[in-house]
Amino acid sequence: MALFDAWYKPVQCPLCRTQGAEKFLFLLRCPNPQCPKFDAEWARESSRTRVAPTTLVPLEPPAGTFDPGPDRFAIRYRNFQGFDREYTADRRTGRRRGNNVSFRVKPTGRRINFNRRFIQNLAEVDALLAEKSLQPNARERQVLGYHKKFGTTSPLYEQIRQKFPHWQP
């Protein structure tokens, strides 16, 4: 395999997002011991020749006044560059769509989408979303909000109200 070593190109590992992986055609070698594509012999040999990654210019921190208050919690996430980041999010705003979750985060209050595969504290996030599933979904909120706004009632409204008796908009 030494003949083809020169054809490997450095990439970021698509499985664990570790910098310093190498790819040739469909073969992938990753230096991260927790990665399924970890190659111990290659990692040992290449650790002597590996060059430190170039330094990135940091961006200005985002500005804003959003504060989740007592409903705050931390999400530890490995971003697309392979760096571990910590976000302060509002637990009331969590949503799950497929393999992604999104929350409004501090300081801007913007909603950020997180891939579940790269969340470091996934057990905490899943427990939070399971707790949140005790809230009405979008259709149920629409029915509850409509009847609350106009002071009316319907059989569907009564059924949803029994399911969520303490719901507040």
C-alpha cells in the first residue's frame, strides 16, 4: 500500500469530523481512535510527519440580547471544522426533525440546527426533547390558540384541552 500513499489527500473525516484524515478513492484513514475508520499503524507513522493545521482568523462574536433565563442549558457540539463548541440554548424552543434538532441560542436568539450525530451530550438533549413531547404539536397549538382567541369551543378543542389541561400560549 506504500505505493499509493502519495495519492492520499488530506480531508476532514466525514464520520467524526476530525482534521487530518486521508482519503484515496473510497478508502479513508482517520487518526481518531474512536472513529470506525481509525487506522492505528497509519496514525502511528503519520504522527511524526503531520504538520499543525493553519490558524483560523476568529470571527467577531455575535451580538444580541436574547437570554433564555432559567430555561437555559448547554449543548456541546462538534462543528463542521471539527472544533468542539458549546452553545447556550433555551430548552423551551427545542424541535426535532429527522436526525436534526434545533434550538434558539444565546446571544442572538436565532434558531440553530444541530445534527444529532455531532452533539456531544446527546443523552441530555434527547431527555429534554422527550420531556418536551408532553407539549401540544403545531396543529394542536393552532386549535388551542384559535379557540382561546375567539372564546369558542369544539369537540376537537375539548379533546385537546383534556390532553393538555395546563397549557398556556
